[in-house]
Amino acid sequence: MEASGRLEHMYTLTLENNTIKMKNIKQIKLKNLFLMLVFMTLIGCERELSGDAEFATFSKTGEIFIDAPVGLGSDFYFPFLGSKATAFSVDQDVAYESAASMRIDVPNANDPEGSFAGAIFRVEGSGRNLTEFDALTFWAKASQGVTIGEIGFGQDFGENKFQVTRTNVTLGTNWVKYIIPIPDPSKLTEERGMLWYAAGTQDTDGFGYTFWFDEVQFEKLGTIAQPQPAILNGVDVEQDAFIDIPIELSGLTQTFNGPSGENITVLAKPSYYEFTSTDIDVARANELGVVSVVGTGQATISATLGNVAAQGSLALNVKGTFDFAPMPPQRNANDVISVFSDAYTNVSVDYFNGFFAPFQTTLGGSPPLDVNGDAVINYTDLNFVGIGTFQDVPSINTTEMTHLHIDIKVNENIDAGDFITIQLLNAVGDNETSGEVRFEADTFTTDEWISLDIPLTDFGLADRSQIGLLFFVSDATISDIFVDNIYYYK
């Protein structure tokens, strides 16, 4: 009996322990299940809120002006500096099959309130998601036949990363629909710059006129086809480069075939493009189209836009760091008339490359290169080029000066027979006289700066009171030069 009782007691304890264990296991399982349900609920809530936030933030409205501004807010019109601030109004009398239109009154060129009309229309607050559209469209006409210099979208007075420009838009006196294609709609996830324009009186002899926009909106036409992007105007450019001297890519365009079969070309900002380099340890381009030169060697920059290869490329030969011109001039400023030098105050210059078509091939010069704060002129494809100081500013009176100083660096091999001629042109009324001094091949050394101090009497000019042009002439024997420190002195 004692043994039997002891076994019964042990059996009872075992049952009790198992019961306790089972209860504990059930409690643990219930606790874990509860925590899992809470965690899943929190995750579900986070995802749902994130989706709602994005939907509410970026409007997908395409309309900009349909009888009135659409969703732009109360503060949306921002004129350009120097333009007439009151050029824009809503016209209740003139419209395209509607009740009202956008009216732009371009002022006379001598209007004291502004010499042209130009502004941006910017959404107040968050931008719009325009990824579902392929073009900005509008109807337009003018009070007379005119050419509007620039119309586009993407200017927000901020980074303007996705600015698009259609140039020289011709308007007549009847309503016509115009199209400005979007280079790559996928980029426009939050765009504030809905429309911008700039219009002057170059074609109307300074007299003002009026033009109207109506039914301004982003649309999905579905007939914008055959994209043909380009950089550097579609040209394969080869040039020397130097470490730590950035190069800004230019000539960025996108061309589409429009609904009526015509090609429509727009200027596109670099952020629409994807840039690649054959050697990123030599040179690479960022999304703003600025090429950073980081090492010696060769590298070619190319691009795609919307997965379409762009025509044009930039092949760089990086020789090393830039070799600056000789020691900055030390002459007394009172004895100097400076055309181009960081050492002195320069006279006003009309242009550093007055391109004389159709015979001139010279590129570069305008604007001068900014080499870490030091301005330098680079002429390429040189046959001849002129620096003008007489069209918009008084000509230079060098009567009391004795010499012309110029620093020149030839960036290529020099052959016998190569030369550079410096020519001065003096204009007095209709009487133009000129003189020149020629420097033969042995004057220059490849990749080295040479300082020229030329007596002005060597030009043989009887009158030097109105020097309006300074020419560099090589007849293509020398094609790539740097120029710095151009000044007259006594």
C-alpha cells in the first residue's frame, strides 16, 4: 500500500507538472501570436500611410490655363529682371473657343518699365507629377506676324534642372496649336515650372506688340516619336583638357517628329541625360553636365536620353595641370589700356569672337575659360578671329600708348611655315585703316607661353585713336591657342 500510494503521488505530481508546462507553453504561444499580430498591423499601417502621402503630395493635373489659371495658387507669375512686370494679364475678350486667354503685351524697346516681356509661371507649393504626359501644348496668336525668342517649361528660379526651351517660335494673326515635347517625362516627378517665355522687339524695330496663349496644358499626344537627342550639337569634339579645370557640356538638344510630320527641336538641360565616360579616372560628367577632369590620359564623354544614344561626344586628351601665363603684369595701371587681363580693369568688349561667316572657322573665346578664377581665352579651329571694341562701346584711343602686349600659348606641334599675324583695325567714320605684324613659326614653342610686346609703330597706322578690332590670323596653320593679358601700354 505504501509503495502504491507513493506511485500514485508521483503520478499526480507528473500530471500537475505537465499541466503547468502546457499552460506555460500556451501562454508563450499566445503572447508570441499577439506580438506578431501587433507587428503586422504596424507594418500595414506604415505602408498605407506612405502611399496616401505620396498620392496627396504631387498633383497629376496637366491643365495650366483653361479660361483661368488652373491650380497655380495665388502667387505664380514671376517676371525676369529687366522685363516689364505688368506684361501679363487675363483677356476676357480675346480667346480660342473659350471665355478668356493669357495676354502678353510686349513693350517698346525704350519703355522705362522694361525693355522686353518675360516671366515664369510657377506652381505655388509642391510641384506636379507630369510623368504621364509627353508635351506642353497651347494655342497662340499675335497682333502681327512676330517671332517669340523663347517659350518653354521647367524654369522655377531654383535649380531649373529640367528646363526645356523652344526657340524662335513664329506666331501669326490666326490661332495655331503649338507643341513643346518633353525630352523624358519620367524625370518630371515634381515639377513647379509650368511655363516660361521671353519676347523682345528685335523683329519689330523696337515697337511693341501683343500675343495670346490659350488652352495651355500638358498632354499625352501619343504622336511624339523618333527621339534624336544630341550633345555638343551632335558633333564629335576632340580637345585638350587639364586636371581640375571643369568643362561644361553645351549644345544639348532633343528632337522629336511631331504629329504633322515636322521635326521639333528643343534645348534640354543636362539633367535629362545620363552621361558616361570611357575612363572615370580621367574625366567624368555629373547630372548638371559639368565634366570633372581628375587625371591624365584619354577619356570620351557620351550620353543617352531616355535610353536613346545621343549624337555627339567629347574626347579629351588630359596632359596634366594647366600651365598659366607668365607672371602677372606689373606695369602701372595708369599707363595701361587693358582689353583682357585679370591684372587690370578691362575696357568693355563687344565680343571675343566676332564670328565672320561664312569664311571664319574659329571656335571658342566667348565666354573665356574660367581656370580656377583666372580668365583665359582658348581659340580652336583657328583661321582668323576678331576681338571687337567698337560696335556697342567707344573705340580704344591708343594714341598715347607705345606697345601692345599679348601672351600666347600654342597647344599643338609647330611646323615650318606656321605663323600668327596680329592685325589692328582703326575706324574713323567711314575711313577704316588697318595694319599687321606677322610672327613666324620660330617665334613660338609648343605648349609654352610666349610674351609678345609689339611696338605700335610696327603696325604702320597713321591714326590709332579708334582701334575697334584686334585680329588673330593663322590661315589654319596654327589652330589651337590660349591667349591672355591683352593690353596696350606706354
